[in-house]
Amino acid sequence: MAGSGTDTIDPQEIIYCVNHPRTETLIRCSRCLDPICTKCAIRTPVGLRCPTCARRGRSPLYVLAPQDYPIIAIVALAVSLVAGALATQAGLFFTVFLSIPAGGIIAEAVLRARRKRGRPVQIITGVCIALGALAGPVVLRMVASGGLALPANALVLVASLLNLNSILFAVLAIGAAVARLR
């Protein structure tokens, strides 16, 4: 163990809190085994901890800095736009079977970009996949028409947004990406 706690604990021994030397206690930190009183004890999911051990943070894999959010969003959206555009061109059969690997590829791109995981990364990636799945066909039509203007006919735009392949791709790819980013 890491603390000054002894290897063998004698239940008959009178111990005093390391932070309050005049306070008798029967409690020890669940990590370092230092004696702590009820004033010092901090409740954690794994038991009572001393203030020093309780302050130790989460894994750096799950802690995001402010600059991580836009980078994750840009990477996820870029890959999702390409995958969403390709999903609309594939038949329904291919969309079903290729959406899950595509979600894994998107998640892997996000992981390689910032080496971060967790709930915020899952949410950002899921939203970007949904946007990419819905906007991918529109971007594909814009590029195919030779310009960067939206289609003149609103019906073409709505048909591109509500494509069954896009919706199916979004649902399956989000599920795969979220599972990969846990």
C-alpha cells in the first residue's frame, strides 16, 4: 500500500487520526490505510478515503481540455460527412452491413485524434455522425452538381435529408461509435 499504514492491523491497538493527532479513530483510508477520523473521511464509491487519496483525479483518458472539444467535433464531422455520403449511394443491404464498421472507423479516428474517451466524447461523436449522415447526401449533391450552392428545388433537399439509408446509417453508426468510445 502507498501510505504509512502498517501491513498488519491490530484491532486492539488505539489509533489516532493522521490529521488530528488527538482524535481516536477506528477508520482507515481504503487506499493508503492511514488512520482517519470522521471529519477527514471522504465517501467515495470504493469506501472512505483520506483527503489526499480522494483528491487524486480521474484517468487522463477521460479528462478533456477545452481545446479537445472542437478537434473531436471536426474530426468526427469530417469522417461522418464522407461516410454519410457513401451510405446514401450504397443500397439498403450494404448500408445495414457497412454502417457498424463505419461507426467504428469514425470512433477510431476520434480516438487517434485526441486519445480521449468517455461520455462527452460519445455525445460529440454521436451528434456529428447524425449531422454527417443527414448532411452527407446534401454535400454529395452539391459536389456532383459542380457548385457549392444548395439544390434549387427544396424537394431535392428534403429527399436528401430524409433518405432511409441516411437514417439507418446514423442509428447503426452512432451505436457502434458509442460502444467503441466507452
